[in-house]
Amino acid sequence: MNQPYDALLIVSFGGPEGMDEVMPFLENVLRGRNVPVERMHEVAHHYELFGGVSPINEQNRQLIHALEAELAANNMRLPVYWGNRNWHPLLEDTLRQIATDGRQRALAFVTSAYSSYSGCRQYREDIQRAREAVGPAAPHIDKLRVYYNHPGFIESNIALVQHALDKIPAENRAQAQIAFTAHSIPLSMATNCNYEAQLLDACRLVAEGLNEGRGHERWRLVYQSRSGPAQQPWLEPDICDYLKELKRAGSEDVVIAPIGFVSDHMEVLYDLDTEARQLCEELNLNMHRAATVGTYPTFIKMIYELILERMAVEAGQDAPARRYLGTRGPNHDLCPVDCCLMGAGRPTTPAASQVGQQASASSPASGMKIA
């Protein structure tokens, strides 16, 4: 195939890699938001429990390594770059390096599988701002479609949830509850995107694929990591509230599957492996946590497939089948002007509607993502 792109850009949230980076990182994340300083110090304490190191950067390095191997195995010459929204390597620096290397057109893979302002549109705005900072030499960038219902994403999650489910004694397995978790977002944001509907589709597809396709009926989508003011409504129920509900109903075993995330970053480690696990111990509720897709082989192959399908379209060639599961179909490549708004009203910036279309142009914007 004639390659219309000469680079691949991995776009993620970023995170500190030492205690000296924690507060500058949080200040960067929260710049322009009215977040009390005591809340910032509370979140900083989460990092202290892990030596000030968010695992997200190392996991992105592992993702890049696995992806480079996949590209090489398929004889695709596509150098992989990496830029973050909130911490080094920052998008602006990465785009400047792409330009310095003489690369002119890049595909962007965002480490968010769903459509929302913070998981899609805000990343496109970030890319646009970085391009404007670099200037006329900035590369043209097209964002790959969201992949919540791609077979590679669903099949990877089926395997990982099944692995956690199999840790429960066989005689108790059918009665076990599966709590699929995702980052909560404000209702004002949720009403302007397909985030909740996409999550429900992904949960259903994974649940139906468990137990060798026989399915598992006891599951629910719940939310975690809420951080907005108490008076602002967010998506519910919260994972900890749901765990208490399960215990009151007599449940003994629960599998927590963070389907809303693609890596085991700080929110997974703290909100699930620390807070939720501590609560389960207090409730005497047996908790098993499924891993995120990370570098699971079928997930890495999915990224390669997304690259192939977009390259074919741009090259004017017959594109491979846009694979998906369920009834919603594959998500669009080119985002409409009013796609994934932050809240009611107009797009946050005119440039936002350009990214993915001319693509010269997450992690909830009004909350505090601590990846």
C-alpha cells in the first residue's frame, strides 16, 4: 500500500515519575479550574503511596514497544512518536520533533476507547493547540476512530475478565457479580456524547462472550474517580456504593473490570486496587480485579488494523472491512462539528471541529483525572 502517512502519534494523558513532579503535574492538569488546594494535596497523597510514580508513562512505553514489533512484523515502516496532554513528553514537544524529522502526515492513536469531550474532543483540541504552537511546519494529524466495539478490544477484555472470573471457585462462579467500571463524567457532558451508550455496548459484548460464548448474566456498569463538586450531578452509581449494595444483597464474589480504561494507571491502582479492595475486605466480599487491555496481543493487532483501514481510505484504495461487534456499527473517522461537546452549547473552540477532518487539530475536563 502507498503510505499516505509517515508517522504514528500515540496520544495519552501523562503522569509524574517522581515525587518532585507530582505537584507540577497536578498544577498543569488543573490549570484554569477552580479546584481547592486541599483537594490537590489529597490527590498528591495518592501518588505518595506509589513513590510519586504514575504507571501510565511506563505502560505507554510498553505499548509503543509492542506496537513497533507489530508494525515491523507486517513490514510497515511507520515511526512511532508519543505525546501527552499533561506531562512529558508533551504534545507540543513531540510535534516539533516530528516536524524536525521531516515527517508531514501522522495518524494519532488516543489511549481512550470511547467518545466524550475529555476522551476524544479535548485530545483533538490539544493536538490543534500543539500544532499552532509549532507553526507552519507542524505535521498534519488525523485521529483514528474510537474502538470501543472493535473485536480486538472486546476479545481482549473477554479474555482478561474470564481470567479473573476463573479465579473464583467453580461452584460459586455463576453467582459472581461483574462490576464493569469507567471514569464518571458530569451529566452535562454525558448528554452531549455517546459515552454511556458505548460503555453499555462494550460491557454487554464482553459479558456475552464470557464462558466460551455462553455468557454471564450478573453484571453492571458502574463508575469511579468522580471528582467534581457535590452539587454537580455525575454518572452513577459509584463503584464503592455498588460494592456495599452487593454485600447487602448477599453477594460473596465480585470481579471488577475497568473496561473504561486501556491501562492500569493511577486511577485503577488507587481507586480500585486500594480503595475498592480495602472496602471489599471490610465487607468480607471476595474481590478479583481484571486487568486492562494494555499490551494484550489482540489489542495491539487492533491498532494495526485501524492504521490499515485509515491508510487505505486516505490512499483512495479499497479499505479493509471496518470491523465491529454489536449493532451500532463502526464509529466515524471524521468528527461532526458538534461532536462530544463539553456541555450544552457551541463547540469549545472552532479548531476542535477540524481535527479528524483536516485533523490539524480522555480524562474528564471538569473533574480531576490522576492518571
